[in-house]
Amino acid sequence: MAVRLRVSLMLLFGLAGGIVTFYFIYHVNSAKSQEEDGRVRHSFKRSPGRETVNLQNLDSKPTPQNSKCTYHSCVDVFHCGYNDRTRISVYVYPVVEYIDENGSQASPVLSREFNEVLEAISDSPYYTNNPETACLFAPSFDVLNQNNVRTKALGKLYSLLQWWNDGANHLIFNMLPGELPNYKTTLEVDTGKAMIAGGGFSTWTYRRGFDVSIPVYNPFLENAYLQPKSNLESRKWLLVSAQVGLHSEYKEVMFEVAASEKRFLIMDKCTEGKNWDFKKRCQGTVEYTYPDILQDSKFCMVLRSAHLGHTALSDALRTGCIPVIVADGYVLPFSEVLDWKRAAVVIREENLKDVVEVLKSYSMERIYQMRRQARFFWENYFHSIKAITETTLQIINDRVFPYVAKKYEEWNEIPNPKAVWNPMFLPLIPPSSQGFTAVVLTFNRPESLFQVISKLSLVQSLSKIVVIWNNQAKPPPPMTAWPLIPKPLKIIQTQKNKLSNRFFPYHEIQTECILAIDDDITMLTSDELEFGYQVWREFPDRLVGFPSRVHLYGNESNKFKYESEWKNNISMVLTGAAFHHKYYSYLYTYNMPGHIRQWVDDNMNCEDIAMNFLISNVTGKGPIKVTPRKKFKCPECTNSEMLSSDTLHMVERSECVNNFVRAYRSMPLKGVEFRADPVLYKDDVPNVVKMYTEVGSL
């Protein structure tokens, strides 16, 4: 049976100082006796109960908010392990409508948005209908907008809750807490030890590790349709400001900056007409559609306005426009887990005059990455009240059960739906007893090849050496000519001279780990190779090696460039000397995207770049360089014999990178600023206490 309930919900937004009133008519359905999974549907789905309470004579003592609360002092974690050991449980109080002695509404009217919060909790895996075993409690008083709250009355009503206990283990959602003139960012209600999920926290009032900073949801744009645009699409404007009701000082600075930058568009509300249309913005007499105009700009301004937290941030993320946040002290939404440096530009208010110069310093490659990240944040954490609620609960769950918490990469890395993931991969260290197989690709350099084999044989963890003889016109030397080594040696003569032969998953390779090494890498010591293998055991899903390179993006050419100069960061490790998992040999041979493998074999170049693309695309991670050695030259080879001596080599390698980007339709390479060196490598201690004494310098 449906109960029809008419309520008026007043949402007071500080937009141009105006008050906008909304009227919602919604149905509250009687609950089913059982949910699909057997749970009882919570009572907020039913017509609310009604109780009359004399607030003046109420014998209750509200507890003021404890500003010193921390996770360890105000959360009883021992009450969070009843259901299982990896998930919190959240109990939602039944909806009760309190009427005071004068017949007036004492408790806040349940808004549509707050009803969605309660529904999201009820439909989540965290919900429990048993308060005896609950970890968290969610009061059913709507304080999303504190302007609709009788603060003194609500403090007393909180104390009536059966499990209140001064607010310990209670979670309160408050989306618009800060207003002019002093931007108070705390809910002005006596909430005791309760956690606040607030939408406008400042660093002064945010209880780090206890409260949760959430975004401000924009109900105006719920049904707005945006034509999808590519992240690589060029945009007309460098920066737009579409907020209304901004302080005059901000406007003066922005107009001064815009006077010298025509690509800076500053808009305000349209003055023509009696009623203001939120979906319209104007610059003089020119009218723009909001938020569509945001899609035509690289960056979008998010300034401190009537609220410290603002819908402009979510709107920018929604359109793939990179937010430029100018609000000192603002605690960004979900900043506990989200890395905002990936998706936004944060500028101090005193540096607003320099905003254009700062934004011009960003390369197009960086802009494309940030644009994708902004869209990723929106689609996963910001797009609905349900997503905001579930993200809040996940953050709290990670605090209670840190050993099963989502990792940084899971929160921030954009998954690649086209990537081929290895179902066999486990986060375990491969056994050292297995060792590694060295795969040496050679054509016709037996002298340096024999030196490489002799040095490899000294590596403690070496299991086998497999030589790929790529010369069909000349057979390999007789076995009597090969060096005598204490490890198995297998020579495989290929049918065709192809660079991809080095990555074929030969049956002779029985170890998980493969060392791909060229026949002229004679400078590496046994200690360096052993250390590289031990690092790979810690990171078996990465490409771990010695020679490193980086890709750069040219703003003028709009193309990527392969660079071999020494840089502070790297994005590739060359397979002339690198460890990788055998699984990637299968992917390279049988599941390489596009026609990359055929292109490599036809051009006899860039198989190492292709392997870097493959592994970074699968894992979303960058390679790992080990030891400081940077120079890798064959001491006995003439310049004419070395591929890298060709003057067109760097141009061809850059062309490889751009071809592979087109094949992947993205740039999967990840830049990293990391290098693994042995412990005590540079310490002035006796060699007897060092594990790896023969590690070369630059």
C-alpha cells in the first residue's frame, strides 16, 4: 500500500545571495517483509512514525561537538567485528517525525537527497538491521542542509536515540555546512562524538582521520544531458569561471587577468528575465549553456564563494574539465584516499593573479592525463548521492580494517578495460629456489656472447641459459667452442631473423622469471644481476632492469618523443638487460594489441618499447630501474655494428612510440621517479657486512 506524503523541502544555496525553494512530491511505499537477500527493508521506506515531545521540559543533556575527537579516542572499534572481520556494519534508525508541544515540526523534514543516503546505506553490503551488532549508527534526522535544522531542538533529539552514547560510533551527513560571513564548517548542532561527513570542511575544523570530507552534490543537473567528448579533443577556452555570486575582490583580479588573456572566459548569471535559470550563464549579452560551456575549456575555476565547498567542483569533474581550486584551507572531498594532484590544480588565493601563467606551464600530455583522471573521479565517487555515500562508508571501513583496505592504486589508478589480466597472478613472492632463466638474443657476435655467458654463470640464482641464435645463414659454433659453465646451456636456432624471437615462450624456459639480455651486455656484474633478480621477486608484475629511458610530449609537434638523456624520471626499462615474468612472453606472442609484433619484426626495431607498452598497459604501473649504472656500451664493438649508432635511431624510436600510442589508443607508459639500490650501497662500512659489493657506479 502506498502512502502519499507531500513535503516542502527548502534548499538554501548561497548562489548570488538568493534563496531557491523546491517542492518535492514523492511516494513512500510500505515495506516488503523481506528483501531479495532475506533482509528486512528498513523503516525509512515506510510512512514515518510520529511522536510528540515537549522540548522545553525534555530531560536530556545534549553533548557539544567534541573538537578533539580522533579515530582512536571516539570510535569503539571493538564493536565492529560481529558480522565478519573485513566489513563494518551500519544500522539506520527508524524514521520518526517529532512534533513539539505547539504542534510544530521539531525534527527536520526528510528531503529526497537524504532519503537517497538512507537507501544507499540500506542497499549496501554494510547494512545491518540489528543494532546490537552494529559498528556504526546513522541517525535518520536530515541535516544535509543545516539551514533547515532547528539546531537546539535537534541536539536534544539526538540524545533521545537509544544507542546515542554521546554520539560515539554515529555518522552524520551534512553537505552544506559553510556560509558567509565566517564560513563555519562545522554542523552547528550538539553532535558529541559523532563523525561528520561534511561537504565544506576547512583545515581548522576538520578532524583528520575521523571526519570525512564529501563533495557538494548538485541536484540542478541530475537530468542534464551532456554530449560525450573525447579526452583528446581540443578545447576553445584555456580557463572559464562560471560561478555566480563571487566576491567583488575575486572578480576584480580575474577581470584584470582576463584583460591580457582572451582564452579566459568569465561568466555570471544572466540578468534578463524575471526568473534566473541555473542552466544559463552570460558574459555581457552573450549567453552560454551550463554546464556545457565547461566542456569547451581545459580548466575550470572553483573559487571560495557563499560556501567553502561548492557544486562547481563536481560540475567540473563531470565535464572532464580540470578544476582550478582557489580556496585556502579547503579540505578536498575524499582527500584521505584520492590524490588530487592527478586531477586538479590547487592555487593559493594570493596567487590568483598568476593563474593563467601557471596553467600555461602544463603540457598537453599532462592535461590529457588530468582530464581522464577528473572523469574517473566523477564516474566512480561523485556522480550520485549513492556513490558519495558508498565511498564514505568504504573510507570508514578501510580505517577499521586497514589490512584489507583498498590500496592507493585501487583508489586512483584508471583501470584499462582492454587490458588482459593474468588470473594466475597472486601478490606473493616467487620462491628463490626456482631462480631465473637468462634468454640471450644473438646474431653473429660469439666473442661478446661467450663473455656474457661466462658472467651469467656466476650469478647465484641463475637456473638456465637459453641462447636464441637468430642467424639462419650461419650455424652456431660447435659445442666444444662454448665456455664450460656449471649451469645448463641450451641453444635454439630460429627459422627466421625476428626480434620478437627473444620473447617467444620456449618450452625450455621452466622458471617464472626471465632475464632478457643482449649479447653485448658484458659490463654487468654478477652482484648486479643477482640484486636485480631479488628486486624482481618483490615486484613480479613489473619490468625490472638496468638501462632506462623516458618518453616526452612535444607541445609544438603534438607527438611523443623517445629520449635517452639522463632524467629524474623514467618510463621504460630496455629489455637489453631486464627481468620479466614468463606470462608476458605469452601475451607478447599471442595477445599483443593491434599489429605491433608484426610491425616490430618488419622494421627490426622497438621490441623493447613494445614490451614496456604491454606490461604498463596490463598493470597500470611503471617499470623499476635497479642500480645506478647508466652507461651500457659494448667495449669491443665498432660503431658501425651498433644499432644505436645510426643517426636516425632516435627518430625511428620516437616513431615507434607514436605508432604504439595509436595502436593502444592511449599512452599506457607510466613515469616513475624511483630506483632500487642495495642497502648499505653507499655507506662507508666494511664490505664484509654488505650483501652486494660489486655494484657499479654511474
